[in-house]
Amino acid sequence: MKKLIFRNTDQQCLDEVLKGIMAAQPGKFRRIGSEFGYTLTKSQLRSDKVQIIVNGGGGRGPFFEGLVGEGMADAMVSGDFNCAPNAYMIYQAAREIDRGKGVFLLTNNFMGDYLNNDMAQELLQAEGIASKVCYVSDDIYSARGEPKECRGGLSGIGLIMKTASAAAEKGASLEEVYRIAEKANRRIRSLTFLYNNETNRIEFGNGFSGEKAVEEIECCDVDTIARKVADILLGELDKYRSDMIHVMINRMLYMSYAEGYIILNALKKALEEQKCRVGICTTGNYLDVFDYNGCIVSLIAADEELEKHMKYVNGFDFAI
């Protein structure tokens, strides 16, 4: 895709992204200056709660730059485009925002993110700062044939972020926030499907790291696609499917606003045809990692405990 705005370096570009977010919402945020990455925190941090830090590769908004705010994370740390943030930057951000209740780190389950969050924890432990980390593994087509904890993460991290944040705001301890986030992680599944303009086919299972599609079908009507997506994801959520199912559709770069809502409506109908109880439904351009028309569909099955922490969360220009 031809980009309109050019800068000499990724660093200059991502730095200006954060400056633009701060200009759009004056007084709400502050920066932690560092040569190691990009950090945004709330200007006002509650002293009576666990602090939440979400982190990952930068430049695919509003994940992760836009996930700081009311009902969301207390801070975010991003690396350069498609790169995990530096361990020292995560550590520095956690040390800066800790208010004595501990810091909960949330990231997708990729090797760079795993290693850097693990190292950040070691640095925090050396200073006596309590921390826990959840590695989100919602991508059903990564690490096929291996346990779920070996899978990578997609955009389902947004649903876990708001669940963990709600628990923290209600006074949950660090151990409880971690337990609730891990439960949400076990109960969330995500699937990518993209439209290939050259072949006029729908591709399922494309991965963030260049993994090829697992399955392809001829382009067909939206209801057929929605039923197939519902079948695949509910098959993965089989033992949880009687719980409340919440839906998030993450539009890719070339999927229009209207198309996102058409797919959301079709998917809701497909889930209801299978006797599912459908809860919160959202669609937005959350993590536009693919330069295609298509989306990532995430379903989370909330039991009675998780349901207490599920609510609409409104960022500056999106809702989850």
C-alpha cells in the first residue's frame, strides 16, 4: 500500500503517533521518555489498585497505543513497527507506575514478547516489585496440534485487557487479576479470514508472522462465511459454548465500516442459529496488521465470574 506520510525513521513516526494521541486528549496522558521504546501512561493513576500494562509491536492502531484510558490499561509500551518492546522499557514503565499493589503485564504470545516480558519481570523482582504476566494465545490456527498455550496471539488481547482492567478496578489482588486474565485467555478463540483479490477466494488462518492460510473457499455470500466461522470457533469452544458468547470483529485495513457491521450481524445470527447466548458485539479497526479486505473474529465464552467483568469499553475513537 502506498503510504501518504513519510518520516525518516520508524522511531520518528511512532513518536509522533503518541504526540498526536496526547493532542487529541489533552491532559489525560503522559510520556515516559526513553531510547528503548514508546510508553504512554494515564496522567492520574489510582493508588489503591493493581496497575495494568499492555505491550506489543507498535504502529498498528489503536493496538497498542490506544489502549490506555478509563476501563482499559494504565499504561502501554510498544516497540517499533511489528517489533516487541525492549525489556528495559517494560521494566521502566512498571517501576514508574507501580503504587504498591503490583503490576500486571499483558502481551501476545510471540517469542520476542515472551522473552522481553520475562526479563522485565526479573528486573522488577530484583527491586521487590510484584508482577505477573499473561501471554495471550487466541489464534486457533497457530501451533496446530500443540497445546493452546503454545499458540500465538491475535486481537483477542483487547477482550482480556478490559476483563483484567475491570477486575483491578474492583480491587482484585495481583494474583486474582492474573487468575481472571488466564481464565479469559483459556476461553477466547480468534480466527483470521481474508479476501484474496487475485484468486477471488476467502482464506482462513493467515498468521501475523507470515503464516499461510490453512484453508481456502470460493468467495460466497456473507451468511455462508459467517456460518463457517461460527462452526470453526464454536468447535474450539465446545465445552464453553453454553456460556455467554461475546463477539469482537477486528476489521483489516481494507474492510469498510459497513462491511464490518454486515459481518457482525451475520455472525450474531449464525451463533443464535446454534442456540448460543450472544452478549456484547463490537466491530472496529483495532489491529490492522494485514493489508487486505478481511477481519479477525474473536469469541470469548464468559462464565458467571467473567461476566461480572465484561462491559463495553470506549476508547477515544473505538469501542470494545
